[in-house]
Amino acid sequence: MLTINKFKNGKNPLIDKNVTIDEALSTIKHGDSNLQAILDIRKLGKTSPVYQNIKTSKLPTFRFNFKFSGKASNETIDMPTGLIYIDVDDTTDIDLTNPYIFACWKSLSETGLGILVKIDGLSLTNFKDTYQAIGDLLGVQTDVGARKATQQNILSYDANLYQNKGSLTFQAINKKVSFTPIQEGEKRERLITVDDTFLPSDKVRFNNIHDYFNGSDDDCIVFNNKKKLCIPFIPKRIEVGQRNRTMFGVLSQYALLNPTMENGFLTACANEINRHFTQKYEEDKIKSIVAGVIKKRNEGTLEPYLNKERRIIFNPDKKITKEEKQKTTAVLMGKIKTDMTQKSINDIIDDWNFQRDGKITQEKITKKLNKSLATIKRNWSPFKELVSELNNSSKEDLVIMDKLIIPTKRDSLEVLKIDSKIAIDNQIQNIQ
């Protein structure tokens, strides 16, 4: 369970206790013993000295970016929490359909926002670049003063706090690329380590993404449904019991993706995989596995392993930076999510039963789709005119039905009298 440090107030850098992220967000959403103080100072306004005093010395704070040892400082950072906190001042306008938003709530003064994004690879050295990149990704003007690893968030209260546990994870910005250089005079190919799988040759393939762009100049492709792809990777740590399966599995996929690459290439890959073993293989063992992979490839008994699913893939022939990919993905995923929601709304409207459900309203659709009212309202615009027409047509139909089918009590008596008279006349006629 993801935990963060909690502090007694903004002036005290000593850790008070650890809490789970769910506990922290629940406190912001539902309040605790500090709720009344928060409501009272909000009436005063943030320019009030009383407001500032309570804000800095009475209310507890959270530090979402990193966990610390003993007290909060750059020197005592213990580990990243897996989240990054973005502080937004002077606006509460935010596109909550952005798939990278994990949580969002109004600040203590209710004039700004606190935003959390899941993050992988965050460190003290890349914090500022990552913070700015996420701000750009979210389309918000971030508080530059809050762009620090030790930034704390003063306890706020927002009953409408937004949370998306299925949000996307942002990869921290790393401008420095580490690699294993090719030694002078070395003839065989050596593996360069960038995101585990990369070699200095555009002829070498480490996935099958290029197959989808044959003859295409598009920057990216968006699939209606997730597409299974072959994207083998090398785990960062491989225990003793996993060594043979991992090495053979990864090498077999590299061999299939590069059918003309022989012993030198696969041995270079095997040497890189061996670096991740907790207990290294001897050279003879590596040679044996490489030979086995080549033998099975020649026999045609190797099979591709489709291990990853993607909705969006980028053209490997285009020079698209990681930041550009992240921004594009955020926009496209937001649109996909919106399209899916609007399709669901459209299906509900198409199948609407006015006699059973009455008029179409946003609240009724919310219950049928099990989504929040805010989500329905954000996606309501394309259906507003249609729903109005359908509801009006339904009223007219009900009026006609009232007149033709649904009689009043008096009408029922009249019909009964007429039916009885006809029945008696028929009997008399039969007797005659």
C-alpha cells in the first residue's frame, strides 16, 4: 500500500506519522477534527492574518513527492512515493478527463488546486524538469514556488475531490542517457542500454511496431481496441530460478524480430541479460543458450510472444521525443475516454423506454451507466438537442395515448354501459 509522510503543521519538518494515500485523500474529502477550523478561516479569506496563522501553524500537512527519514529535507529523502504533487494557483479550472490525473481537489483557500499524478523514476535530480513537463501535459500554470521535492500540501477540504485509481503513470524526465560504449578494436556488436532494449542500428528491431507503419508516414496509429504487440524487455533484477527461462525467452523474441542476425548479435544481447542476473551465467552457458535459440529459429519452432497491449503506437521512423509522445498520448487517451463515454450515453438514449423510465434526464442516465453526474454533464453537449426533442415527442405521445387508450373513470362506465347494451341486444336477436 502506497504511504506518505504526514506532519503536524507547515512549520514543523519532523515526520508526525505515515499514512496511506487513501487515508490522506479520504481526510481531504470527508474532513477530520480540523474541518471546522478550515471552514471558519475560509470565511476570513486568505489575506487575513488569522487565516495565515492557522494555515501555517495549526493545520497538518502532507508531503506527496518523497518519503523522508526523520525530517523533511533534500538530504533526508528516503525514496519516491510513486506520486508527484502539482500545485496550481488562482484557478480551479481543469480538464478532469485527462487520463494522467490520479487525484484533484480544491486548495485550502478554494482558489487553487492540488493535483496528484502517478510517477515512475522520480528523483531529486529530475524533479524540476518532470514537474514542468507534467504541468504542460495537464495544461495548467503551475506554482513555480512549489516546484521542489520537499513541497508540502496543507490539509484542505473538498467534498467533491476527484480520484481516478486507473490513471496513467508518467515516466519521469531523464535527459541523461547511460550506455555501454563499444571498446576500440571490438568487432562484435555490443548492446547499448537505453530503456533496456536498444542497439545503435536502425536495422535491429526490438519490437514489431514497425510492421504497422510499412508504407505509412503517419506519426502514430490509434486502434479501436488494444492491439497485442511483441515488445520483449529485460527485467532489472532476475533471480536464480528465473534465469534460463528469461534469457531463452527474450533471446528467442530478438531472434524472430531480427531473422538475419546471428551469433554475434544474440551473444551481445545475452551478455546484457546476464548483467541483470543476481548470480551470473558462465560464458559456456551463454553460448549454449544462444546456439539453442539459433537452432530452433532455423527449425521454425520459435513462436512470437505478444506480451504487450497498446491503444496507441508511434512511428519508429519519426523523431518524436518522449515528452511529445506523452502529450499526444494524454490528448488521444482523453478523446478515447470521451468517445467511449459518449457512445455509452448514446446507447442508453437509443434504448430508452419512456413508459417505464419517464423523461430522459442526466440523473437517470448517471444511475444507468454507474458514472458520476459530473462525467455525464461533461459529455452532454452532443445529446442536449436530441434529448429535448425526444422528451417533447414523448409528451405528445402520452397525450395521444391518454385520449385513445387511457380512459377516465367516467369513460370506463360509459364503455361498460355500451358493451352491456350490445350484449343484451345480441341475446335478444339470437332468441328471435
